[in-house]
Amino acid sequence: MKHALDTLTAWLARGVIAFLYIPIVVVVVLSFNDSEVTYRWDGFSTRWYGRLAENTELLAALRISAETALISATLATLCGLLAAMGMARLRARGRAVFSGGLFLPLIIPEIVLGVALLSVFGAMHADLGLTTLVAGHVVVTLPYAALIVLGAHAALDPSLEEAATDLGCNAWQSFRRITLPLLRQPLLAAWLLSFTISFGNIVMSTFTNGVGSTTLPLRVYSMLKGGLTPEINALGTLLVLFTLLIIVGVGLRQMRRVLLGADRT
């Protein structure tokens, strides 16, 4: 019975992995299809990558998405770090109120947040553009970044900062030499998660983008009306390759840290 259950679990795991990764494989394969339709294979070709390089609208949307994700992820991670340090110094009641307000966007539907932000920008007579787009993405990504940084900061030993203070460090030196190095990995994780959420966001972007600030998801969504071209498959393949490079880079860095730690011991 136990062997049968283990076998069933293994096959279910394989099915889930296949369900997740088969679409990615299909996108990569179709990016090299010479046909303009997805249901027919006309031979191997790389012409869609050349067409992608000539598609200025799609590349401009990619640039806007990358800029927005970079800025919003950085701001969300910094705000999450400040929130973690501030909550560590609050009393229990103040900490509960602050955390409730900080994580409120997690339970409010994103479309409601988008409408609310659009109303605020309208009342302020603000021009919709990259600034409002970044502001909307920070609202969405900040709770996720704060969750990661808060958990890591709560696990730190407070006696480390006290020891640094006893040895003559001021508050900034204690933060720079003790707290920040210990939170380096959680901050990186928070930044990567925020970047990913921001880069693929479409709901908040719908309400906060303006002329000249159309993101890649919005551009692809608008192309559905006229039919998607294989250029999207080429772009998706390049994004998958870029993601794999980041994963490999972070993994090699972590492996190097582990090996150096093992050598020291």
C-alpha cells in the first residue's frame, strides 16, 4: 500500500512539473518555427528573432517594463527594509496596526487598488506616465518584499547590534557592518520577487500607465485583438533564457558561499 502511494505521489509530481514546463518548451520550439501559424511546422528558422529586433513598439514596451520593474523593486525593497527596522522598535499594539496597514494590499483586490489610485491621481491632476506606473507597482510589490525582509529581520539576534554598540559603533556603523550583511540574501530575494511581480503585472498597469508608458504585458494583451505573431514566442524565449541565467548565477553564488563556509570550518 505504501509503495503504491509513493508511486502515485511520484507520478502526480511529474504531472505537475509537466503541466508547468510544457508551455515553456512549446514557446521555445515555436520561436524557431518558420510558419506564421502555430498549428503547422514549416521548418527551422530564426527569422522571428530578426523581426523582433525590428519591432520598435514591442521593444519599447519591454524597456518600459524593465525600467518600471527595476525602480519599483528597488523602492519596495528599501521600504520593506525600513519597515522591518521600524517595526522592531515599535510596541506590540503599534506593530500590529502598522503591519495591518502594510499588508492590507494583499487582501484587497488589485483592481480595487488600481481604481483607487487612478482616482487619487485624477484628484491631484497628475499626468499618467512612468511615475504613476512605478507608484502603482510599489503598492503591489511592497507587501511581498516586506514579508521577506520582516521575517529575516525578526530572526536576527538583537545582541549583535548591542555588542557592536558596546564596541564603539554608532547606529549607522552597526547597520552597515552587522545588520545589512546579515540581510543581504533576504534583500536580494525580496528584490527578485518584487521585480518578477512588477514585470508581469497587468491589472495595476492598466489603471496607472499613460501615453508612452505602455508595459510589455499590456502591449501583448492589446495584440490579442489583431492576433499574436511568432515574434512573441521569440521574445518569450529570450526572457526564459535571461531568467535561467539569473537562476544559474544566483545558484553558483550560493554554492560558492557554501563551499567557502565549508573550507573555513
